[in-house]
Amino acid sequence: MDLAINPFSSGTRLRDMIRAIRACKTAAEERAVVRRECAAIRAAISEGDQDYRHRNMAKLMFIHMLGYPTHFGQMECLKLIAAAGFPEKRIGYLGLMLLLDERQEVLMLVTNSLKQDLNHSNQFIVGLALCALGNICSAEMARDLAPEVERLLQNRDPNTKKKAALCSIRIVRKVPDLAENFMSAAASLLKEKHHGVLISAVQLCTELCKASTEALEYLRKNCLEGLVRILRDVSNSSYAPEYDVAGITDPFLHIRVLKLMRTLGQGDADCSEYINDILAQVSTKTESNKNAGNAILYECVETIMGIEATSGLRVLAINILGRFLSNRDNNIRYVALNMLMKAIAVDTQAVQRHRATILECVKDADVSIRKRALELVYLLVNDTNVKPLTKELVDYLEVSDQDFKEDLTAKICSIVEKFSQDKLWYLDQMFRVLSLAGNYVKDDVWHALVVLMSNASELQGYSVRSLYKALLACGEQESLVRVAVWCIGEYGEMLVNNISMLDMEEPITVTESDAVDAVEVVLKRYSADVTTRAMCLVSLLKLSSRFPPTSERIKEIVAQNKGNTVLELQQRSIEFSSIIQRHQSIKSSLLERMPVLDEANYLVKRAASTQATVSSVKSAPAVTPGGQPKLPNGVAKPPAAPLADLLDLSSDDTPVTTSAPTTAPNDFLQDLLGIDLTDSSPAGGAPSTSTDILMDLLSIGSTPVQNGPPTSNFIPPGIAETKPVAVTPQVVDLLDGLSSSTPLPDENAAYPTITAFQSATLRITFSFKKQPRKPQETTINATFTNLATTTFTDFVFQAAVPKLRLDPASSSTLPASGNGSVTQSLSVTNNQHGQKPLAMRIRMSYKVNGEDRLEQGQISNFPAGL
């Protein structure tokens, strides 16, 4: 490349250097040109070249903007600033702002030059100094030069005043203690006529309010009248070409004044009352057909919502936002939705009037508007409008885009769960959502649906018939298929015999073979989904008990998976085939309906799981006034481990370690049936195989792998999720032994029930049970009785002892006067069994008529041998 540049000459013009750099075709060529120029500039600096100093600084600034190091030119900036002429100072200050920042120590050397220039007789040089100071001044420079800047606020020249006000903003931000020095000067600037001075003064006043409460009170007393006058003059002024934007006079000043009014009126009723009239005037007079007018209206609405405005003014503001929702500009509609989400906390009823318009925004083509409108609709839902709003959303779900279905489905499910008071309505809505968007329904939602159907015995027949019809019509929706298969397996006889018909239902004809066909079709269709196929196998196994004539056919269907490459399905197939073929004596008892699932217990555990997920994202969970983490349903969750410093276990040499049960949402079945499926084998030992197989046949859970991560997959009622194991003949032998029962020794006989704690208001009794062949482990069943005449709420029991597992309590409410009790199970391990007796510190917290109470004590009267 032919470049007409002498690498050792500093006389190259800036435009020539820029042209040479732009002509470079590669980064290497550009670096070479920059290196040559930097070498020439260094040579000129070392030679003290006076003629081209300003030109070299201009080139250095361009090189700096390209990202190359230019630190060697910093002192040249100071020399140019110290020069007498305006052109040199202009380049020097520009270089100072570009090449240096407030952290550089070199900056301290320029303080004296700045002070001299601030006192210069040339207003343009004063402007240069103010501009530089406003961009890079440090806290030390702010303290040194604040008096000069304060003096320049009284200057006659409007441009100097404007720049001095902007420079004052930087000084106040750096040193808030200096705010009081600028209060009176800022208030006096609001009387100026020049709009540039006014807008700078308003910004300075806003910064003063943020920096000091004293300044805020001063400006409330001395500036409101001036602000109202400015806003009225600007609103009523005739056409002024200098400040006109789309037919509106100086919208920037409008907006700045409104923001300052919001700051002054926030939390102050008197100030708010004073500015109510002008806000109403601006809101009604400003045209909304131009973007500048919409900007003013939006700021006016935000000011009204931020101050102590009257209810009529708030309604006016929300109506303006309603008009925005009808605007064709997507940006205006989006900011209106954002503002309405804030306004709903102030005046819900006024926002409700625009519900129809907001619902239309949910169907908008713009995805951002759709999502924001959906969030707003969710906030608008209450007990009175939940049904029409849900109907609108479900209807739209049918035609919505695939990308939007997930968000829409999640909101509908949340609304239905939160506001449903009628179980039949809840089931109808969930069945429709499953039919329309079952692939987007999260697992915990249909798990909750299964729990509700288990509890609603009068609606089980209706549920299974509705799900059967939906399965035939919408068999491609995964969550619908799983719920329907589970329901058919549990309540198949209700489907075939039309049991528990509701008045609004019409009888349907379904044979036993039809029910089996439906499950078989799903089994074949979802060949890649292990969970769905596993549920189908369990459903078929249960149908073999419900419909004996179909047993042979079901056995053939189940046997098709004996050679499946997925060990989970292979194991189920072999075990289920064995039950159908060889264990008729225990088949009916094994395949009874699932017990009614504890809905409250499941919801608590689901909330706990949600809380754990949220706390992993957020640094601190929500805490109640009593200090306990708060669950969504209002139940205080006991902490995973007691506070060692509070409970003071320093008397034991063994470190305090508590093992809180990491109960996944699927474990509620195990808790309900009272079967401990925790692997109790010694470390490194194999788990009990007979327990695994029994649990699998009962279809109520699986043995977790020791020291493995907790499973996050829900085990649906009626599904056994066993770990894949190699199938051996030993499985059949163990099944043969299921009909016999070997009684366990009575572990409770040697340990009497004790009163562990008793006060004037509370009694706690402990009963004990030893684990077989584990003398160091003890299961304690605690019973809590309220001796007072008032009910205890939010009851939480905590215990501190080495090796503790504390299960959830049966309730958080203790009835008064001993009319009922609360039970809780805890498992303790005494590592010094036989050497040191068991000791425990306990703490009970609860509320009496909303007032927090706390009791604590130490238990040392445990029976010998624990």
C-alpha cells in the first residue's frame, strides 16, 4: 500500500491520517499506520514541538477512539490547557475529557488551570472549563472548585448559567454534602426565561432532592410555585419556533418539570394538592395525536400515580392509559401496559374498566405486548371476574401461536388453581387446558389435578368419562394422556358402568375392551416416552383386576415389553406378568384403588419445593416477622437446621449436624402410607431387594439411591419408579414369599411414653420406637397439646440434637383447651449409644391472636437405652 506519510513527521494533517487508516485493508496494516503516527507524535513531544501540538493532540484523540493506547499524550493535554489561546484550550480540554478520567492522578495537576479558566473574562473559555469539570471532576476537585461554580450560577450569560447548573449536578453527585450550597441558587434559576437555563435548573433541583432531605424540604417550600408557573406558561404559550417539536412547545422542559413535581409531591399531601390543578390542565389540554404529546401525557400519568393525587385525577390518568392501549404504535401500548401494572396497586377498580381492551392486547401480533398484557390480566383476576376472564383466555388458547402457548397455559393454570372455589369448574377448565395445550402443562400442575380427583370422590366418575372422551379426541397431548391413563386405571369400572353420573352428563357406552384399547393405543403411540409407557403398564395391571375377562389380553400386551431395552419397562413387564399369572391370591389387595391423597400435605410440599427453587435464584427468601421463611400458603416452614448458637449444644463433643429430609413433591404418597422407603442399609451395602420389589408391586414409590441426587420427577399415583436393575429368577422367589408375613419383635414395649415438656400453656409427650438391628437409631412420635383457652396458630417445633431428621407436623394449628393435638415424627441417632444418654434442646414458636410467642427447654429424661 502506498501511503504518502512520513513516519517521522508530525506535520501530517488529521484528515490525511484518517484517510490512510480507512484505506487499510487488514488490521495489521492499520496497526502499522497507527504505530508510525504514534512514533511521530512521540518524537514531536520529546522535541517540544509547539507548532503542531494541537494537531498531534487531535490525532491522538482519534487514535484513542480506535482503541489504541495514548497515555503518553496526557501531559500534552495539560500543556494545551495552560496555553493562552482559545483554540489550544479547546483541543486541550477535549483531550482531557477523552484521554483521562477521574481516577487518574494526573488530573490533580489540572485543578489550578481549571480554577483560573473558571475566573477567565472570556465566556467561551469559562464554558470549556465548566464542560470539562462537569464530565470528569473527582470528589477532591469538586470540593476545591465548588465556590467558583456556585458563583457562576449568578452570571449574566445564559449559556454560562446553563453549563454551571449542569456542572453543579456532577459536583452534588460526587459530594452530596455540598448540596446545601446550591439550594438557593437552584431555586433562583427557576425564575429565568431562557429554556436552556430552566431545564438545567430543574435537573439540578431534581439531583438536590435525591442528595439531601434538607434540600428536598427547602425546594418544596420555595420551588413549587415557580414550577407551576413554568408548566402553565409552557402549556399556554403560543408557537415558538426555537422550542417547537411537532406543534408542542418544548416537550423536554414539560417532562423535566413533571418529574421534579413527582419527586416533590411524593409522600407530601400539601404539595400534591397544590399541583393537582396544573396536572389536570396538562392532562386534558395536551394533544395525543403526536409522539411528543404522548410523551408528556405519559409523564403526567406517572406523576399523578407517584404523588398523593385525588381519586378523580387517578381515574383521569388511567383513562389516558386506556387511550394509549388503542394507539397503533406498539411502543405506546407497551408503556401503557407497564404503567397499568403499577397503577393496579393504586386503583384496581379504575383499571378494571379497561379489562376488555387489555384482553384484546393479549391477542396482539407483537409478542412483547402479548406477554405484558397477559401479566396484567393475571393481576386483574379476582373472585368475581375469574370465570369470564378464564373463559376468554382458554378460548384464545385454542388459536394462539405455539410460541405463546406455554406462557398462556401457565397463567391459566395458575389462575384456575388460585381462584377456583368449585371443584367441578376447576376440573372442567383443567381438562380443557389439557386437551388444548397438554404438551405445555407443567408436571406439578397435573400432579395437583390428580390429587384433587383423588379427594373428590363424587366427581371421579365424571372425571374418568371426561378424560376418556378427551383422550380419544386429543391423544397427542402428553399431560392429558398421562392423567387420562392414570384415571382409567384407577376408576375404570366407573367409566364402563357410568357410575356417579351428574345431572348434566349424558351416558356413554364404553366396554371393558374399549378401556383397554385406549390404554394400548397410548402404549404404542408413546414408544419413546418411558414415563407414559410405565404409567400405561400400571394402568393395564390395574384394569386386569377391575376387568377379569380382559386379563389374558392384558397379560399379552404387558408381556410385549419383557425384552424392552429400557430396563425400567422390562422390569415392570416381568413383575406385572408374574402378578397377573402367578399371584391371584394377592392381586386384588395389591391393585386396590390408591388411598385418598392428602391434598393439604401435598400443597405444603409443593410450596416447599417451589420455595427451594426460588431461593436458589434469589439470595434471600421472604421472611415472616417472626423470622421464619414464609410459604405461599401462609404456613411457616421449620428451618432445615436449628441455630447452633441459639440452642447451645457446645456441651457435646460431637459436631451439631442435622439431616433435614429432602422431600420431593412425589414423596407424599410414601408419607401418607406410612412406609419408610429410605435406604437404611449400611454404607456401601446393598439396599433391601424385597422392599424394592414390594414397593414396586404396590406402585407407591421407589428406594432412592444412597448419596445420590434427589429425583426431581414426580411419581404419579399408581406408578412405581424403580431404578433399572437386572432381572433375575430371585424376583419370582421373593414374590412367592409375599403372602407370608414374619412378625417383627415389639420394639416399643421397653420404652414408656414420657412427658418431655410441660408449661402452663403447652404439653409435649414423646413415644419411642427403635429401628430393628439399629440400636443407635430411635423414632420419636411427638404429640403437642394446647392447655390454654386460645388457639395457637403458625405452630413450629424445632429440636437440636446430633443426627436429627424432623418430618413435617400434622398441622400448624393447635386447638384450644386440649380439644385435639398435633403430631410430628422425628428420627434421632445417638452416635454415643451405650456411653452417653440422649439429650435434646427444643424450641416452640407460635402465635396467639396474631402475637408471636416462644417457648424453649431441654429434655434429659429420656428412657435408658436411647
